[in-house]
Amino acid sequence: MQLTISASGNNVKAISYLLAKNPNNLYERSHKGHLIRLFYNKFTDSELKVTIFVTPDSLELVKKNSNTYDITHYINDREFAVSSIFCSLIRSALGTALNGQPKEEYEKWVNHVFSFTFSFGPIVSKLSDGQIKNLFEPLGYEVLISRGEADYSFSVKSKSTARYLSLKGETTLQTGLRQLFVLIPVLDNYKHYYIDEKEIEKLERYGQGWLEDHPQKEFIVRQALRFKDVYNSTQKDTKSKNEIEQDYEEAAVKVRLNDLRYEKIIDTIQKIEPRESVVDFGSGEGKLSARLGFISGVKEILAVEPSEIAAIRALKRFEKAKYQEGFLSPTPMWGSLFYYDETFKNKDIIILCEVIEHIDEDRLPKIMDTIFSDYKPAVLIVTTPNKEYNAVYEMEEALRHNDHRFEWNREQFQTWCHDRSQHYPYELIFAGIGEEHEQYGCPTQMCTFIRKEVNK
């Protein structure tokens, strides 16, 4: 996956100062297991051509203990295509140009317009050629879309499905790169359903000066943030900067679903007596476990996670929080629901927050039998996506994440929970988490299993 920046005309050598990259040297860095290289193909008084490309570590990508970019447990074309991942990998290398902060003597070139051609690929996108052109042509680019030849020894197809884009137009380097860093993720098939403040701030900053007036603004923002109500179709009037910032802030509140899950779980635990011992299965980077550490009455938190990388990040999170007043540091543990461990027996609360959908359905009954018959928690809290709500996200994919083995609608989840409780002395309480849709319910569904002899 690569991006080539070509420019012609007078003073094009100034672009090297905007990039802060010496044309006589090869730029080479390793980032999360991937190799990023930048070099100049051409560098004359009137022509410049520079290419930045990423070489994924294909061996590391298939290792279960990979220390590379931790996106999904399974290899897919995103690691080899120009996508939002590609942008995140090259952002540091192009940081000076993106921020418009070269050395002081070259600042005058930041706002200088050059005749550019931006070529990048391969891209793997469900958008049609026409939709792609509608993204770039309003910005003044001449758009050329090509496909590679598919040279198979047997008859399958003559053209590759991967496409390559070439954008020719006059712009500043900073504006051109910022447009790419906003629009390349829009082309990306993969969708992110958790948008934090950094993503919103980046879209606002990179979109300044061109996104406000783009005829596809609503589509771009919806695709970039993957939430359809960020901009209402009736709000097409020109807005002040403060009003735009307010839109982004409101969007962040709507889509911060992880926080809502944690708040709901914590609110539930605070009403449980006793709550001295808590087990957080699949604790990941420790975001929920760290919050559990501030609940009064909790005396033991076991943060159980099979991924070594995630567990190390959790440990660092706990270290940062341990000096805060009233914080009980969780105990990180390697563990899996597939293996019995008597350490987890007879705890007050076990939590499975967004865990079960990552397990094959036919393996779930055995896991739940172990929890109910062997571990026997006083309370079990389970959260999982509500598949019906995917319609609100306008999803084209069947599942919200590549690593989900299934997703259930509300009826399926409730039936499954009732079936589990038939053979064990547990009562059930169901709840929704997140903004409720009249037809599709809430994005996350939760069930609290309470042992009948426990004081509710």
C-alpha cells in the first residue's frame, strides 16, 4: 500500500522542506511491526515525485502472539490496502506537512499552491467509481480510477477488484494531505463504531476550510464517524465554528457506547450486596476493571485476559490509577473461559462484557455450565450487541466486528438466557444500554443473572 505525491512547476523543491524529508536520504521506520519507507523518485527544479509505502509483516500478522498492529485476530485485506490503518501508520511520517509546521524559514510555502498529482492504492471499497468521484471532484481534482490486470492461469476474471486512484489538481500540500486523511477512511469498508474525542477533533481540524462546503459533507461525516445522526439532513445551512464544534460534541456523546456500558455495569454492581469479589473476564486493556477499582465495598478485582499485549496495557493503566484516592488496584490474571480455574469459584460477581459474541455458539453451553455449576457466582452480568440495532448504523456487513462469531437480536438473547437459567437457580433481569430506537431497541443488551438465595 502506497501513496505517491507528484508535483510540477516552479519551486517544487520547497515541498521537501514541507515534508521535512531530505531527498538524498531514505526514510525508514518500523511501526507496530510494519515497515514505513519514504523516498524521492524524482527531484529537479521543476519536477518532484515522492512515494511513501507500508510493508506489512505478513509473518507477524498470522501469529497468535503477534506484537503488530492489533486490529483483528484474523488476517484480511485491510493490512495490504490503503485504508484508515494505512493513514494511521504514515501519519507520523507526514506529521510536519499535515500540521503545516516546517522550519520557520520555510513557513511561507505552507499556503503555496502547487500542481499536484496524488496517486494511491490499492483500495478495497464498496463505493462505486461514481461515488468515489463525487468525493474528490468537488474539491477540484481530476479523478482517474484504474484496476490492475488479473493474470490468472485459469479463467476467473480479467480485472482485479482492487482499484488505484490518481487525483490531479492545484492545492497546498497540507490541504491535499488533510483531504486524503479524511476521505481515505471514508472509502474504507471497515467501520468503527466507537468514536472518541481524538477522532472527532481530527475530522474537525483536517476538514477545516473545505469540508463545510462539500456537497457530500453529510455522507463524508457519516462514513468517517460511522453514525448516521451526526448531521441531520435538515441542517444544511452554513454554521458557525461553534455550532460545528457542538455537532461534533453531541456526536461524541451519542456514540461513546463503551462508556455507557461501563456506567451501566458499575451502576448495577453498586446495588449488589455483597460485592466484595469481582471477576472481569475478557478484561482487555483494563478499561472496565480500572473503573471497578473505585467502587466502594469491592475488596478484590480479578482482571482476566488471554492476550498478553492487552494485559500489559491494562497493567500500565492500573499503575497510573493506583495513586488516586479510593482506588483498589485490580489483579491482572492470564486466563480463559475455556479452562477451569478454581480461583474463580464462589465470587460475588462475574462480568462478561462484550465477550460471548467472540466465542463460537456451539462452545457457549459448556462455558456457561462451567460458570453456573462450578464457579457459582452470586451474580453474573452479560452484555452483548443487539443485532437489530445494526440497521441504525446502516451497516453493510453482517456483524459489527470481524472477530464476532455471531450477534443476536433481543428475542434470541433473551431465549438463550432463559434456557441457561432453566437448570440453575438464577433469576434474570434484562436491560438495554445506549440510545434507544423505537423499533430496534438499544445498541447493547444486558442480562443480570442473580442466584435466588442472594439478597437482591
